[in-house]
Amino acid sequence: MINIPKGTKDVLPQDSYKWRFVENAARETAKIFNVKEIRTPTFEHTEVFLRGIGETTDVVNKEMYTFTDKGDRSITLKPEGTAGVARAFVENGLSNSALPLKTYYITSCFRYERPQAGRLREFHQFGVEFFGSYSAETDAEVIILAKTFLEKLGLTDYVLNINSIGCKECRKEYHAALKEYLKKNFDALCKNCKERFEKNPLRVLDCKEEECKLIAAGAPSILDYLCDDCKAHFEKVKKLLTAAGVKFNVNDKIVRGLDYYTKTVFEFTTDCIGAQSTVLGGGRYDGLIEELGGGKMPGIGFAAGIERLLLLTEATGVKIPDDEKVQIYVAPIGETAAFKCFEIVNDLRANGIIAETDHLGRGIKSQFKYADKIGAKYVAVMGEDELNKGEIKVKSMADGNETFVKVENLLNFIKG
RNA sequence: GCGGGUGUAGCUCAGUUGGUUAGAGCGCGAGAUUGUGGUCCUUGAGGUCGUGGGUUCGAUUCCCAUCUCCCGCCCCA
């Protein structure tokens, strides 16, 4: 037997309706916010992610599916959605379109990691990217969109954390202050954080080690170092969210692991699905388009992990509506009747009825069993008698009532 | 990349202190006076007991290795 690659999952026919439920909620939310779908390739030139996500990040350093193709090009399966969309934005000259340009996608992403609860090597994201607006209204709208989406799914067990990590300018000052502070506590830091000190001191704030948490608690806050513009921006985002009735915590310890983020960052987290608690995360990236060779162009977006959302619906008992059931199973008895039933079923389907009939030449009894299993609302039996009279005997599976219906009236009978 | 756990039927799991044909429930198939489902009953199919070595007269059971899946670290959605 050949088995599935590590860290991947089959979505089986009996479960796929749950995925469609999430995807439909995503598309409906996008529609209301006038967000248009964008589809970019599953793989890109590795360069896109090196430049976009940042060469020092863990995602780029140790988690990418990178290979050389037969034309000697370095290709990488997308580990996230934003960089590819940004590349498409630049390449297609979308800065000349009506701005802001609001896009979304539902896509597979790939990261070479050890699988665990809520973490797979191929996973799926619903993501949103807005381009062309610096305004706080845009930040607030993106966050409200995210919340609307989660609400549409019926989710409630989550909290929203927001922070501002400043622009290039104020982050520089903060970095210096943070390093100054960390230097004083350097010996108490965990092994990992000692390395982070040089490469990415911000990440120390995010460390889960007890000693580091203590040190992080006393660290200077980025919020005290924001420049006037960043500060005003963040204040306005908070004000807009509050006015919109969005509950949030300001958490100056949240840091995102992708280099492109600036100013507003946010995470919707839950404690219901294990250690991988972020179900949706994102932020502003005002330097990304330039990094990929475009002009000066702000952007902001988020991505939600579909598998994690599905885990959360399950963990919190969200009721996902059942998949569509077969409306009528047409059961023939004998060859001649089977021919007629095939015709009847075709006709019902042509009229939009979910209809099914025998494929295996089964007896009437097992046809009923089958019809029951697939959840058929009605079973219509056609044998010699019915064939001769031009009728069909329709049984309601819920109450067992049987009615003789003229074949030409069957469609109307089913409809109501 | 590092740690802990796990691996017996499609699924959930028993079991063998090493000994002839390896079990249950669920599911699946067939039947219960041959034109009627969901309950009950009868019956059937389905496992090289994760894989490869080793110990042994004999291993699914003991030992070693390896892989898988699960959980955690790291990181992120």
C-alpha cells in the first residue's frame, strides 16, 4: 500500500461539506466587503519568498519546499499567500487599477515542519490583501472583515490581540532600546533568545520560556517608541474598532515572524485547539511591494488557517449544516422498469432535483437500505404494476406514507 | 531539527505470562414465506498483529533498528 505523504490529509466525501461551509463563509464575507478573488500559482521563483518574507525568518530558513526544476530554476511551493499576491500586483501593474485594490484567496500552502495538532505540511488558508491605502480605516476594515468571517462561521471562542510594531524609522529606535535592555539581562535569557538577540531581538518578547517571559514583561514597550505618525495611526485604528464594537486587547508582546510587517499587527487566538492557537493573523506591510520591485505602495492583510478553523468548530460544537441530501431515490424492479427509472431520474435531474437510482442491479430491499443510507427523502418504486398504469409508488422515508403518483406528476409532487 | 507517546480487521479497541485455525463492537455484504429502509435476529467477507533484522524448536507477543501517526518544543495560519 502506498500511503499519503507525511503532514498531508485527504478530505473525504463525507467531510467535504465542512470545508465548503468554511469556504462559502469566506467568499460571502469577501463579497459583502467588495473583495475580489485573486489566484496566483502554487509555486513561485524562490526569490519571491526570500525577498518578500525575509531571509532570516524561520519560514524561509528551514520550512520551505524548494527544489530546482528541469530548467535549472529555483522554485518554491508557496509557504504563505501574501508574497505571491504582492508579486502578481507588481507584475501586472495593478497599482494602476482603482485603489484600494481589495483581494482574497483560498489556497494550499506548504511548509516543511513536524506535524502536530493544527499544523500540517500542506495546509489551507483564506487570505485577504488590500493594497493602496495608508489609512487607519483600512486597518480597521480588514480586522472587521476578519471578525465578520469568524462570526459567519459561528465561532465565538477566540480573542483578538492587536499591536503596532511601528514603521522602519521608529522600529530602529526601539530595536536599540530593546537590545540595550536585553543586554543587561542577557545571561538569564534562554539559549534560543541569546541567538535571537542579534538576529531578531523582537522575537524574545514572544518566547514561552518562563525566564524570558519575566524579562519580556519588564522590557521597554514598542508602543512607547512609536513615531508620531505611527502612534496616531494606531490610536485611530483602536478608536475605529471600539466604535465598531470590536473587542480587542492591546498586547505589545505580539510580534509576527514574517519580516514584511509594519505598524498594525493582529492575531485571533483560541485556547481550544492545542498549542497552535492562532487561527487568523495578519498586519500591515507598507514596504513589501517596494521590496518586490514595485513602487511605493502600502498593503495590509491577514490569513486564516482553514484546518484550524475546522478544529475550532469541532472543539466548540459549532453546528455545520448537513450536506445536501438526495431528494428522491427511484427504485426499479426488473429490467424494463430500470430502463424507465433511468429516464425518470434524468428528467428529474434536468429539473434540478437531486435524484438517484440503482446502479448495481440490486433487489428492492437493498435498494431501500441504500436509499436510507444516503438520506433519501423519498423512495419511488416502479415495478410491473406501476409500469402498466404509468404510475410510481412514492414512499416518504420519514413517516412511511405511500402515495401513487402519475409519472408525469412526479416532479411537482417532489417540489412540494 | 529536538523531546514524549503510539502502531492488532474499513473504524474504535481487546488479547496472547512465547505454543496449533487471532477476537469484540461498529461499519460493510447476504438472509429472515422472493415488491419496502431505519430496531431486533441469523449469517458472510475482511488481518502476512507497521516494516526489517535478531533471540528461540516456535514470535503478533521478548530484544534491536527503522518508519508511521499523535502530542509538545521551535515557528506560524
